[in-house]
Amino acid sequence: MELAFAASDVEEVDLVVQLPLGVGKGVVVSGDQARSTTRNAFPITGLRKRRSDLRSRLVKRRDLFFQESFRGRLGAKAATPR
């Protein structure tokens, strides 16, 4: 997200980590009757004017949503900004 802010003058950056879902052969995956092929595991929105708050939220894991199986895969370094 920091790179997005540094590279442009956008005011908001949305980041969504998605995990694939297994779908059976022949399942409709596009159009009005489509079944989802992914699920959100970690969505977050960062505002330019509140970047320091965003970093704090990530480090402290405060006010964040993690899909539980995704959180387990991250281990001790989960949500640590780079």
C-alpha cells in the first residue's frame, strides 16, 4: 500500500487478499448464476491522510478482519507491514 501511495496521488488504496475455492466440474463460474471461485481472506482500506494509523492497525492487528484459515497460515508475522 505504501508503494501505491508513493507512486501516485490517490487518496485511498484498497487491498483484498482472496483465497481460491474449489468448484466442481461443470459449475457455472460466470454470469448471473455464477458461483464464487474465491473468498476474501483479508480486506483492508488505507487512506493517505491516515497512513500512520494504518501501520499501527497492521502491527497491532487492531480493527482487522482475517478469515481464520488464512490467519493460521500467516503465523507469527501476520499483518506486519513491509
